[in-house]
Amino acid sequence: MSTPFLSIVIPAHNEETRLPRTLQQVFAFLEKQPYESEILIIENGSSDRTLELAQETAKQRANLIVIHEEQRGKGNAVRRGMLAARGQYRFICDADLSMPIEEVSKFLPPALEDFDVAIGSREAPGAVRYNEPPYRHIGGRAINLAIRLLILPGLNDTQCGFKCFRSDVAADIFQQQTLLGWSFDIEILYLARRKKMRVREIPIHWYFDADSKVSAIRDALRMIMDIFRIHYNALRGKYDFKP
């Protein structure tokens, strides 16, 4: 079996409404590309028909892989998908597709070279946000300020749900991931920095989704707690081993 150039990993929890449209757009994009690709849907803990819909689609698409994960948590789903993927480049993609799928090309050679991790950024020069309420933007910037001050200086948008990893990098850092919820991005980027990897922020076009599952206050508090958990793990030497 040949190695795909690109793997797109989509974590999916209760996404029966958005997933069919997202898959349609992703397939339409990939069919136009000159490289081999695969899509992995990691369904975890859904109470709706997300798993059933994904499995029905997989019967018609040879390059769609559906994995059912009992344990909830976005970080858990992403970890499972990244370690199961086979692509030379492995791309995390939110199920809401708030970034147009065509933007994926910005994260891959030949458009982007000499990187280990490329993260979508709504703050990098050239990025454009659409329809985002001012209060959400302000809240997001406040959270990012805390992240920059406490653990990841210089990264202006760690929580955007679109990130690309070289295969060897993904195999390395996702093996060491311990956080299974919303804060997994912070730990993954901390590990990349700790290993002296090249992290690039890629400006994207991003569309606000009013049905977003993020709860600003609740998730911000969890992130702060998880940041201290990451520092504690580091002090205990939990990130010192090599997979």
C-alpha cells in the first residue's frame, strides 16, 4: 500500500448536521489534487448519528477511514487520528470547516517548505476573520495573551483548529501527549518548542460559526489549569523520554 502525501484528520463529536457537508467539500477539493490522500474521521462519544453517517460514506469512498473512539475529548480524538494516519503530512481539520478547505495548500509543499509544524492563524499578517462578534474576538485575544505569557511566547493563535505536521513529527509529539481535552493544542505546541522544532503560523481566512461548541469562560479556566499541569509534567520529567 502506497503512502499518501496528505492525511486529513477530522475529530467528530455530535457532528451529524455539519459532517456531510464538510466531507463533500473535502472530497471535492482532494479530487482535484495531483497527490494521493486519505481522510480519517475520529468519532468519539457521540449521542447522535455521526458514526453511522461517517460509516455509510466510507462504504462509497475508499480513502475515507472511520474510527470509533469511546472516550470523549477532542485531544483524544486528534491523538488517535494522528497516530493512525499514514500521510507524509497530517492535517487536523475542524468538522465545522470554518477555514475553507482550499487553504490547506498553504500548509504544504511547495507553498510551504522548511517546517515541522504549521498552525493556522487568525492573527498573522494577511489573515482575515469573517462575521466574528467583537466580544468573541476580544475574549479570544485575552485567552491568547494568557497562553503567551504563561507558556508559548510569540505564538499569536494556538487554538485555531487547523494544523499540519510532518509524519515523523506527528509520530513523535502525539506519542507524548497527555491532555485529552480542548487544551491539547497547547501541550502539542509546547512539546514542539521543547524539541526545537520549527513552528510556523500560517495566515488563513476564517469564518465564525455561531454553533461553535467552545465555551469562552469555562474553556479558558480549563486551559489555565492545563497550562500549569503541563509545567508540572515537565518538572516531573514526563516529557523527557523519547518514543
